[in-house]
Amino acid sequence: MSSFLLCSTPVHGHVVPLLAVARHLVAQGHFVRFLTGARYRVAVESAGATFLPLPAEADYDDTDMDAAFPDRVGLKGPAGIRYDISTIFLKPAPAQLRAVDAALAAEPTDAVLVESMFIGSVFLLTRPRASRPPVINLGIVPMGLDSVDTAPFGLGVPPMAGRRGLLRNRMLKLMAERVIFRPVQKKAETMVRETTGTELSQFFMGTASMADAIVQFTVPSFEYPRRDLPATVHFVGPVSRTTPSTTALPDWWNELDGTKPVVHVTQGTVANKNYDELIAPTLEALAGDDLLVVVSTGGRDVATLPHPLPANVRAATYLPYDKLLPLTDVLVTNGGYGGVHYAMEHGVPLVVAGATEDKAEVTARVAWAGVGVNLRTNRPAPDRIRAAVHEVLASPAYREQSARIGADIAASPGLAGLDEVLRTLIATPAR
């Protein structure tokens, strides 16, 4: 039995994938501690792990980020990205490091597993390997490693071939490091120096490469190719696969009989407070079409949807994805990393509309991989949604490519691949 410490920022989309990791490790007989926000105590303990609370200065209520961080309201584009990185993720890092150090002092630990935005791990990684456990970065968002073949992470810019692409990437890298994210870089350098007494020797946005291993929860066919990819990167496929669901079927389920195309629209379980972003315009866009629009509210009462619902709309609070996705012709979504992988696992093509957080990178990969259409906005107009849905329905290439990546997902090891990485790191003596 080994002892592992999992660390996550107190954000639902970051905690949930690590809960799957925790359940897996516990099932393998390992001792697992999970450091995160107070509101996730029950979820952590239900996964069989020991809950460790983040210090108050590193914890916040992610159910309403604008209330927790009122200064971010109205910020968009680079200003919004800079604020989120500096305030939500970077500022808590010294407190995160203190909590990690306390956990390491309290219990022998074979490895520390962190999600990419737990920045306290960067501070931990400035120490020599001989004075700390191995650190594994869990890739729950698209890979952000710096490369000559890719644009800087966060811009949502897909690769470009040839010398022109190399030149473009170089120019964007200079702009990102010296202009867009320069204030964040300076702040990170100062915080690392004051907290650890060492210098941050690389661009802050690429510090995942400092980890002893990177376990990326996708397949290579859904990630940009990099000729300079570090040997520490391991693709294992999605952290979670579609499993049998106990969710009750709605009374309209028998209408999904294949006589009409099925379009499923969802904003997930987190970013679903404002239906006007995607659900409402999709219902409007497809109201007069000869197809069925299936909408899930992600836990909210169906009565909160815009009423009256169009005649071709069927709604439910939750839906069993193991049964729904095989019947779905197009998924319209805001581009969560997990949800997009669920769709591709079943060969479902997508229409995606997400331009904030990591969604700009997820949606860019959807278009690049040929599995769907990227609308490049959080609030697409109904006419654009309708055109995109009908484009995907009319072209079998989107479904075929989604099915090809789905086959790669089916062949990937999943969390068994993480097991192998952990065994290797634990068995390798520190130098």
C-alpha cells in the first residue's frame, strides 16, 4: 500500500476529476488524503479519502465566483484571464504550499498528485527532488506545455503548419510573455522568490513541465502534436468513462426512436445559471426544425427553463448519458473537457460555444480535430447555432472523426495508466 496526497483548487470542475482518481486509488488499497476546499469534505470522504482542508486564505465558494471575487465582474479577454490567474489561482499558492508541507510532515507520502491550477505545486517543485516526494501533474484541462509547434495556452489558437506557423507561434509567445501576461509573470516571480528563496526560471504558464510526470487525461488524437513533447508526458485517456446510470428515464424517452435526429444541449452542472448563454438560443434556433431537442438543466428545476418550451423540445433535470449519447446525433455544449470526451467516446459530433477559462482551448481542439464546429463565443446567436447544427448533421465527416477518436479512447488505459506512472516514480530513487 502506498500513501498519496491529492491537491485541488476548490473549484468543482477541478475537484470532480480528482475525486475519480481518489476513488480509484482507494479501491487499489492505497491511503489517500485529499487537500481542497471545505465545501467538498463530504464528496472527498464519500470517495474513501481523508479530507484535508485548505487554509482560509486559499479557500473560497466557487458556486458564485463573481460574489467571491467581485473585482472580476465585467472583465473579459486578456484582462479577465490575467485577473483569474493572478487572484484566483496564484495568490493562494503560498498558503497552499504551507498546507502541503503540513500534510507531508504529518504523514509519510509516496507521491503528490495535483491538478494543473494548484499553483502551490510550482513552489514545491522549486525544491530538489531529494527533499520532496515526486509530484505528478494531472492534466484535467488541455495541455498547456510550451512548444515551438503551438501558440501560447489560453489564446484558443490552433496549430499552423510550416515555417509560417513557427514564426506565428514565436511572435505570439513573445507577446504573451512580454505583454499579455507580463504582470502575472512578475507577480509569480516575486511570490516564488519571497516564499521559497529561489528563482522561477521559466514562463509561469508553462510550469506544468516542472512536474516529475504529467498524466494527461486525453488521447494523442485530441491534443496538438509537439515535436518537443517532454518524455515525462503520459497520455492515458479520459479520467472518467461513461458508466451505467441509475438516473430514471423521463416519460418522453420512447420518442427517441430514431425517426428524427436528436440534438442534445447542455451547459453542464456548473455554468448553467444563465440559460441565455447557450440553452435558450439553441431552443430558439431549432424550434421550427423537424428534429428533437433534448435539454438537461444540470440539476436545476425544469420549470426554470424559458417557457413555453417549443413543441420539439424535451427536458429533464438529469439524463443518463450511457443511454442518451448512443441516441444523440449532435451535442451542443459550452465545451467542458469531460463532456467533450464523453461525446467522442460515443462518436457523437459537437457544436461548441465556450470562450472563457480552459474552454477556449477545448473548443479550439474540437474544430482542429474535426469532431465539430466551434462557434468561438459564450453567447452564440440562434442563427449561428442553427447553421452549425445543420452543418454537422449534413456532414458525416464530423461523426466519423468523433468515432475515430472514440476508438482511441476505448483503447486507452485510463487510470490504469496512472497506476503505472506512480509505480515507476515510487520505484525510482531520488537523485
